Amino acid sequence: MDFALSAKAEDVCARAWDFMREHVFPAEPVYDAWRAERGHDNHEHPPVLEELKAEARTRGLWNLFHHEVGGLSNLEYASVAEITGWSPTIAPEAMNVGAPDTGNMETLMLFGTEEHKQRWLQPLLEGEIRSGFAMTEPDVASSDARNIQTSIVRDGDEYVINGRKWWTSGAADERCQIFIVMGKTDPEGAPHRQQSMVLVPRDTPGWRSSGTSRCSGTRTSTATRSCGSPTCGSRCRTSSPARATAS
Ligand SMILES: Cc1cc2nc3c(=O)[nH]c(=O)nc-3n(C[C@H](O)[C@H](O)[C@H](O)COP(=O)(O)OP(=O)(O)OC[C@H]3O[C@@H](n4cnc5c(N)ncnc54)[C@H](O)[C@@H]3O)c2cc1C
């Protein structure tokens, strides 16, 4: 297989490296100092990230993760992801290619209704809000979705959701406005067909965040930085049933 970069990928990678050298790497100590000053339990948004986002947009380095939006093939985008990996805590968010938003945006593109796209996908593509993906649960081996215990029961125009989630990256950040939550809608079905995912807005009645845990070491440790999310390890749970509107 030929892994040589296309002319388009060569160009975007050169511009991405310029952006990293001129803006992202110099912003790292600013970001770290801002975080260190506020401590682990602060989940506000360092202003330097907004400056980086504006600069990335100006340079056409925005939303490159998706071929329809960013114009790159998967192979071409892989070279860009390799570059943003040199500053995993801030470069992906600066270029709006950070997890879990990318996967969540793709899910919304594929399965969202027009209303979902207007309300959640568009602001995510603009970098105005962030999103969470809530699958993992504290009491079960969550790498196997068949074990998921959260229940999702339809009740008229609403879904009633009961369950506890943890490791929902970014949940403690107030900008995280929408969660894709995995649960079981058909517990009697074939084991691999019991699960569904629903959109749960942050302000859904019954939704409750019970705090955050450290990923490993302190926020500025290499291990934490490598996870790409300053607030990873957030636990979000619905202890009383959460009600999300069906659509
Ligand atoms: C930095 C970070 C960010 C994360 N962000 C998110 C997030 O945003 N949203 C989210 O939902 N989760 C998130 N997670 C959680 C992550 O997805 C889970 O930890 C992962 O899916 C494994 O699930 P688990 O922890 O329940 O481990 P388990 O499923 O208990 O697995 C533990 C070990 O047992 C093995 N194992 C499990 N079942 C079997 C089996 N049947 N046979 C053989 N081996 C088995 C696994 O391979 C693994 O080695 C994050 C985790 C990290 C570290």
C-alpha cells in the first residue's frame, strides 16, 4: 500500500506544523500555569484555548477530522492527527478535532434528526459547546457493551433513564452540553441487540454529576496530558431517573 502523502495532505501538514510551532507549543506553559493556579477541581476553560481556536480557523485548520467538512480522506487526516498528538491536551481542541467530540459529531451526522443537527451538531462544529460519551459504568466490565446496566425505558414522549456512568471525559466542563448515553432499551432481546444510545442534554431533570477523579497523577503529569482531556475521569450519574425527550 502506498502511504505517500497526497499534495493536499502535504500542504495541510505543513500548515499544521507551522501552527504548532508558532502558536500551540508556546501556549502550553500558559495553559499549564492557568491550570496549576486553579487546581484539579477547577473545570473552567483556559482563555488561551479560544485564542488558539480562532487562529486555527483563520489558517483553515478546523474540523479536519471529517471528509465532508474538512475535505481530507481518512489517510490524509491520519497525518494531521499524528501532528496534533504532539500536544494532546490542547492541539486537538484548538483545531476542533478532539475526542470525544469527533466521534459524537460523526454519530450526529449519521443518525441525528434535523433538530439534533441544528441544536447540537452545529454548535459542536463551531466549537461553541462540547459533548460527552457515557458508556462505561462502575459496576460492570464496560468494554463489553452487553454488560451495560443503565436502563432506558420509553414513557410516552420521554425516555426514563436509570443508571450510573463514570469516565465520561469532559463531563465536568460546563461547556459539555450534550451526552450520548448508552443503555439497554430491550433487555430481553438478543445480547448484542439490547443496547441503544440516547441524547441527554446537560439540563435534563435527574441528571447529576457527582464529581471527578484524577486520571493519573496530577493534571499536568505526562500521563494525564496524554489522555487528551483535562477533565477525563468525570463521573456523571443519574441516580434518580433522568427524563430525556424522545424524538
Ligand atoms: C483516559 C480515559 C478516558 C475515557 N473516556 C471515556 C469516555 O469518555 N466515555 C466512556 O464511556 N468511557 C471512557 N473511558 C473508559 C473506558 O472506555 C473503559 O475503561 C474501557 O472501555 C474498559 O472498560 P472497564 O474499565 O469497565 O474495564 P473492563 O471491561 O472491566 O476490562 C478490564 C480488563 O479486562 C478485559 N476484559 C473485559 N471483559 C473481558 C472478557 N469477556 N474476556 C477477556 N477479557 C476481558 C479488558 O480487555 C481489560 O483488559 C475512558 C477511559 C480512560 C482511561
